[in-house]
Amino acid sequence: MTQTFGLLGHPLGHSFSASYFTEKFAKLELDAVYRNFDFAEVPEALDHILSIENLKGFNVTIPHKQAIIPHLATLSPEAREIGAVNVVKTVPRPEGGYELHGHNSDWIGFTQSLLTLLPEDFSGISALILGTGGASRAIAYSLRRLSIPFLFVSRQKKEGGLTYEELTPEVLDAHHLLVNCTPLGMHPHVEGCPPLPWEGIGKGHFLYDLVYNPLITRFLQEGASRGAKTLGGLAMLHGQAEVAWQIWNEGLDGR
């Protein structure tokens, strides 16, 4: 019987996951399909998704990474601490239906790719996380594990964070890693970009954009033009997808 995987989110026009996994299935010669589940509300989505036979698991993206949590039987320790889920493993119940187990592979994909961007010794680097949405939670978790101090930057003032208006060249000089966790610059609004004092960006900076469509965002273009090293979100997408595949097929917690 055909195995089914998929992606829950809304809207999904920007997603590369279906093509990525479809290509993977073909290389592995698997009888499997990857479907987009484009639903605005989680309960409606689950009514549809959980009726599918031989459902092995699904990814979760914006805006459901937090909204899915009340519907899960368990959370991995990482997903619980992050407070967001991007991978759901399904386990069939003897009486029918599925038990849902939530995981977060975003932080692993980000960590693996970030280490290819930073120098081998990054002990003196501090970071600014641009945005405070669900995606930023996995980034913060990763940076904590790497012992990289960070501050959140958002449009409205939040305790322990900065607003974009408070960013100055001096602030950027003290924070050499900038991670864009906002959707600014995502297709089709490719001219979007976080409002930064770009004169403060130079050769000592590292810019990471979670956006992966387009591959080179305006955020990355602006940084590269000033000598910063840059990396787009496609590397994170591939990394988290491979971890998701491991969770679905082997499990990271013995389940």
C-alpha cells in the first residue's frame, strides 16, 4: 500500500517540500506520495489528514507550528522546550486512527547549516534574531545550545529585546550574526527586507535568512554587497527534512 506523507500549512504556494520528498521517493524506489495539506485551521485539517490510510507522518509549517500542539499525544523534549512542532509522526492505534507525536527538526537543520557559515571558533560572536514568530523559537534554542548569546528584534518593544528603531551601527558592530526569521523577502514579495542600518554591516558579519524562495533574498544581497558572509534557508530546509525522514522511519526516541 502506498505510504503517505505531507505538509500542513497555509498558504503552501511557496513550499518546496513536496518536490523534495517526491524526488527522494523516486531515488529510493519507494511506493510513497507527499501531499500538501493547505488548511487555514488545524481541526479541519486533521479531520482530513487522519482519514488517510497508511499515513506515516507530516511536516507542519506556518501558521500551525504552535496550533498543532494541543492535538498531539506527546512532544519530544526539544519540541516542548521550543514550543513549536514541525514534524508529526503518526502511530496507528489498534482500534483505528492514529496517535500523533510531535517533534522539531528545524533546530537541527539550522544548527547543521549555521556551522558551515560560521568560523570554526565562533566563541566571541553574538546574534540578533530578527522576528519573534514560531520560527524564531527553534533558532533561539539552537543558539542557546551553541552558547551564542542573542537578542530578539521585533517591531514592538518586548522585554529583553530590541525594536528595529533601536538598531544602530553600534548595535550591529556588537552582534555579528543576524538571522532573519521573518517572511520579509519571501516570494512573491521579493523586495521585502528587514529594516536595518545597513551601513553597520561589514566583512565581519554573517547573515542567515530562513527564507528559501527566492534562494538569494534581498536581505542576503544587501549583506553580501557589504562584504558579509551569507547563507539562505534552503540548507536548513534540506537538513530538517532529512531529520524528519529519520523520525518517520526510525524515530529519535525509541518509539
